[in-house]
Amino acid sequence: MHLDGAGRPLSTAPAGWRERIPVLAYGSNVCPAKITWLRETLGLAGPAVVVRAECRGLAAVWSAGLRQRDGQRPATLTAAPGVTEWHAVWFATPEQVAVLDVCEARGTSYHLARLRTGTVTLEDGTVLDEVLAYVGAGPQRMPLLVNGRPVRMAESPQAEALRLTGIPADTHGLDVSVLEPAAQTSLPGLRMPVGSTARRAAASTSAPRSPISARR
């Protein structure tokens, strides 16, 4: 948990934090310094409850475009069959989601969407039945393909990512349902019982597509 500029044990998180809105956090959004920046720059308020999570079938990769604000190459999410990465889930209040929307340029750079690709499991073994994620909304935030393949953040640091050249993928390959901005304060069906460990049933009859296979 992040509060007053510092990380704190999860045991100090507010009661009922599991009933908040679960948003997959990857890239810079898992960095405590980013949360501090959100507080100082965009007015993020209240305890930020962020829990490490194992993500199967998903990967954080470098996006095709650079960020206008600082010239860095941001991360984006893609389907990655057979891949396991560790990211985090931000259990956010509606007000915190609104701040994230501004940060992620929701509707322009990224969409906020229900994610059905892959499996997201918290450190305590809880498998989330529902999770939201910010996913690329256009070519600049689609995965960058270098020699026909996306480049995982785990394989290439930011300094190297800035020197990459390639083309945007046609798709992030994720099975998602994009949420309309007006839905951010209610998000029906996303309140999960404490300690739920039920695995998500298959939400789609088609296998997830990866940008790799989509380009072939």
C-alpha cells in the first residue's frame, strides 16, 4: 500500500480494499515514484492499494510510439500465449480510476477495458474473476514489432527501447470489452468477494491472438 509518499504493509490497507475496482498495473504504474507523481501532479488521493500479481498469457511490451510528455517509450499490454510475467493489480477507488484515466489519456492513447485474455493471480493465490486494464487505443500504443515480434519490457530496458525501430502491430491480440467513460464510477459486476479463488470460465470461444501471429 502507498500512502504519504511511502510504501506500507498490505495489512495496513483500508478495510474492504478487495471490493475496490481491480486494474492491472504494468510498466511505470507499478513504480512507487509514479504513484507519488500522480499525487503531486494529478491530485491522486487516499491509500493506493497495489498487490503483486502473476499474469499468464499476457506481457508488457514496448509500444510503437513515444510519449509526448517526456519522449520515453511507454509500455503497452499484449496477448502472449505461454508467457508468465509478474505485474500488479491496483485496487482503485472510482476517484483513483478517474486520475488514472487522465494519466493514461483514456480514449486517445489507451482504452480502459475488461480483460478476458490470460489469468491474473494475486500473491496470496486469489485468481481474479474480473480485472480491468489500460490497453492500446491506436497505432502509437500498439506493440512495436521488431523483425515481426513485439519486444517485452523484461527483455529490453528503456534506454535500449528508445533506439528500437519497427512497425506498429495491427492488434494487441487481447480479448477485451472497452468501457465507455461514463461506466467508470459504477462498473457493475466487478465487486469480488474477499478470498474468492474461483477461476474464470472461458469468456470467448476463440483463442487469444498475439501480435506475432496476427502479422504473419
